[in-house]
Amino acid sequence: MGFFKTLSEKPGFRQVFKVLKNKYFIATFVFLMWILFFDTNNLISWYRDLKQLAWQNRQKVYYQNAIKQADEKLQELTSNKDSLEKFAREQYLFHEAGEDVYVIADEQE
């Protein structure tokens, strides 16, 4: 009780207490707390959405680069018969008639 009595005797405390007791201040404070923490569009969900948006933008750039590389590879394969044959031999182990294919696997994999 002594703490509050000495605190209430200070000159600025009464003005602060008046502001805190003001019904408009209380209504504004409650409204802000509701909007910031309890509403469906609160700060936490806003931060989570921004984080997800950044992740999706990184994914978008990754897939755009992958599409660009695939288009370049397709252009190379369709324009040159030798590169198509090389690709088929390396990726799908194709071989010509009378040819044997030996696959050597790495021990690390």
C-alpha cells in the first residue's frame, strides 16, 4: 500500500492515471490488442504469410530457371542428331545393334 501511496503523490502520475482511465483510451487499446493479436489478420498470421510468400517466390525463381535449362536442352537435342544420340546413350543406355553396354556403378552411391 505504501508503494501506491508514494507513487500517487508524484505530480505526473495523476495525469497518466487520468489518461489510462479515459474510456476512449481504453476502447482504443482494446481495439488495437484485438486487431494485433486476436483477429484473423493478426501480426502472427501476417508474418507467417510474408514468410510463405518469400518461400514461394524462391520456388518460382527455381522453377523458372529449371524450365529455362530444360528448354535449352530440348533445343540442343532437337537441333543436333549427335547430341540426341549422346543423350540417349548416357541417360537411357541405348546402344546400336551388335554393341554391348557395360554400366559401372559408383560404390559411393
